[in-house]
Amino acid sequence: MSLADRYTSVQARSCQAVYDEVFVDHEYEVDLDDLKFIIDAGAHIGLSSVYFASKYPDATIVAVEPEPLNYKMLCRNAKKWKNIKPIQAGLWSHKARLKIDDSDVESWGFTISENRTGKGIPALGVQDILQLFDQTHVDVLKIGIEGSEVGVLEASKQWMDKVSSLVIELHDRFKTGCTAALDVALTG
């Protein structure tokens, strides 16, 4: 069975673009050996997680996705991969509760913000995920979180030295300061 046969999509057109990024263009190709722990933040429907799971069968892939319909599809796609561990949450700078701000966009393009009422989707920081899985190191941290990377990167002093490879999509068009936050995080 090919990888194409091992995932399910409800939004074929928008998901085809993501499929092409992952499996045709190999945007998440990393040249590392012996990977054990990968965090896929903004996992969408799990295509990048499936890619990592197939390439690194001995690694644990933590697939973090806050949006409920995406998460449902992520779980369906992850069923066939024992090493993918889906979590319905958003990657954030700290534990919090989140709300989806623009649910009318493509399934891969919504943004989130902190919900100060204490209700909503859970949010976890990188440190929280490491602790949850009893890990001290991340081999690959993939971040595709549509502008929320600013806050995550601003809190990176807690975890940046624990990451071997950072694969990140910057979304300055959604929230200004993403590139600047990465520059500061990488230069300390």
C-alpha cells in the first residue's frame, strides 16, 4: 500500500496542496539519522506526521492540532501508524486555553488566540510536551501554526537548546514579527 493510500481527506483541493508540499516537494525532508522524538505542531490532518512516521518508524511523532475537524482527520490518518500520537491542542508559549479566530478559511490556514475565559482548546508549550512524553530532547520540531509562532519563539529560551532541527513556516502575513522572533530565538 502506498502512502497515498494511507491517508484520508475531506477537503480534497486544499489538502492536495498540503499533500504535494509534504510528499512531492519533500518540504519536511531533514537529513538526520536515528530520530527518536518529533513534534509536529500544526499537524493539520496528519500528512506531515505520516511522512515522518514512514521515514522514521522508530521515532515517536507527537502530532499537535487544535482545530476539531482537522484533529478528527488527523486521528483517522494516524490510526495506521503506531508511532503517531495525536494531541488536540495548540502549540503556545505556555499552558492556556485557545479559541479559533477565523474558522471560515481553508482547513490549514486558520489562526488562534488565547481565550481568557478559561474555556476552549488546550494549549501546550514545547516544555509541556517534552514533560508529557517524558523526553528531554526533540530531534525535529516542525512548526506550522499560522502566526502563533511569535509567542512560541518568544518563549524559546526554555527549550531551544533541546531541539536538534527546527523546521518552521513563518507567517508574517498573519502576524507581524514572526521572522524577527525567529532571529532573536536563534541568536539568543
